[in-house]
Amino acid sequence: MKNNYTHIIMVLDRSGSMQSIKNDVIGGFNQFLEDQKKVDGQASLTLAQFDDEYEVLEDFTDLQKVKLLDQNTYVPRSTRYWYSFLPYSPVVWVSLSMYPNNFSSAYSKKRWFLWI
């Protein structure tokens, strides 16, 4: 493990229920990214988004080279429940989602917490 190195994994919910807070997600992610770029040390980022599909936008990208989100790169659509998504996610992740709109019929809260 490298000293003074951090890898950030960000997973964004882009299901249709996120449409009402689309600009907040974009702004929040972009602010987080700008803040992290100012922190001393080396960092990389993996950025994925999900709905009924899983898409990786950045994969272990040097943090200084990660692009900001915009209206074209973050587009809420379709449906997917975040409990259902977990088996496909990385081990450590951050999810921006509108709870409680994202309940799963496939995976229970108890099972979800067992994965964590």
C-alpha cells in the first residue's frame, strides 16, 4: 500500500427517481471532486452509475484528471433498486440515492447489511 495515497469509489444512483435532485447530485459530486483535488497526497477515483445497467465512467483515474459531471454525463432514467444493485458493486462505495424510494424486492435490509 502506498503512503499518502487514497482511492475513492463513488457509485451514483441514476434511476428515474433521482430526476428531481439531478442538479444537486451533479453539483454535490463536482464540489466533492474539487475539494478532494485540493487535498495533499495522491488519489484516484472510480466512478460508476447504475439504474437497470451498471456503467463505469472513471476507473482508477488520477483524481486530477477526473472530469466533472454535467447534464450529459449524469442522466436519471429507468428504474433500479439500490438493494438489488449491491451484489454488483465494489467492496467500498458511496451511493447518492433518494431513500426510501429505492427499496428492493430481491434483497432485504438484513441481507444488505450482511454484505457491508
